[in-house]
Amino acid sequence: MKKSLIILSLLFTTALLAQTKLYVHPDADTYVANTKTIAILPLKVQVNLRPNELKNFTPEQIIEMGKNESLDIQKGMYSWFLTRKKRGTMLVEVQNPIRTNALLKKSGIDIHSYDEYLPSELGEILGVETIIMGSFETSKPMSNGAAIGLAVLTGGMFATSSATMNMDFVSTTDDELVVNYLKNIKGTLGSDAQDLINILMRKVSRRIPYTK
């Protein structure tokens, strides 16, 4: 009986880690056809540290860590899209995050806090027809620098990393949600942001209308 419960528990945990939810707008192909360029906004990143790790940081440092991770993920997603563009499997252009962030800052918008603006307002500032926004939750810092620094402070390496991405492709013409992709994945010891982003983006590319 005990063995059966353990097996069921493992199966349940595996199912949670493999959870995928996808929404695609019925007229997604029309939205894609009317999209020339998409912009990747910095995702809202939450780093869930363990109690013995949290004690080494102030709340302000945790917030700053999340912002730095967000920029690393934004760059990782951009690099991934560029690779697909070169391969001819990306149907739209992707704006360089340097331009995206600079245009937002010039308009007085905090790149890590843009919720009060409509996608159509952001699209007008950025000059794009679609924006990518959402959240990324991880069990440890994903960038190598933050992970190594925390490992030194806590006297050891981390447990196996896991991450949850909730990503929206939103039209800036009518603020309509075109695609929502929610994915939970589990990495390996030492996985960094690029590793998990590549896994996530490889999976999402098979399901979204912006790639072929």
C-alpha cells in the first residue's frame, strides 16, 4: 500500500511539472498575417528562494534579483527568436530588446512595471503590432552569476531547478489576447536561464501560429 502511494505521488508530481495549457484565438492566423513586428517586454519574474537562502538577502535585493533575471530572460527569448528567423521558421520580425526598453524608458515607463498601460498604448510607443508579456516563476536564480553568488553565501549548490512560464501574445491593435502559453518544466542541477528558456521556447514554437 505504501509503495503504491509513493508511486501515485511521483506520478502526480510528474504531471504537475509537465503541465501545459495553451489558448489560441480562433482568428489567430489573421492576427499573425497583420503582424509585422513583435516586441518582448520584460516578464514579471519571481524567484522562490528557500528560508535559509532568503536570510542572506534584503527584500530590496530579492526584487533587484528578479529584475535582473527578467532582463536575462528577455535577451534569451530574443536570441531564440532570432535563431528561428534565420532558419526561416519565424513568420514575423522581432524587435531588439535594447530598442524596446529604451523606447519605454523615454516615454517614462518603468520596464518592470507597465501594467497600468494598455497593450495598444505600449504598441503605439514601440511601433509593433504584437507584444509578448507575462510571468516567469523559478525555484532558484536562473542566471549563472546570481546562482553562483547565492551558492557561495549558502555554502552549497541548489536543488534541481524548476520554472513556470505564463506567456501572452497580445495584439496592440485591439488589445486582444492571441495566444496564452502556460508551461511548467523541471531542469537539472546547474540549469541556467538560457537552458530553461530554450526548453520552453522549443516547446511553445510547436504550438503557436507565429512560427511554422
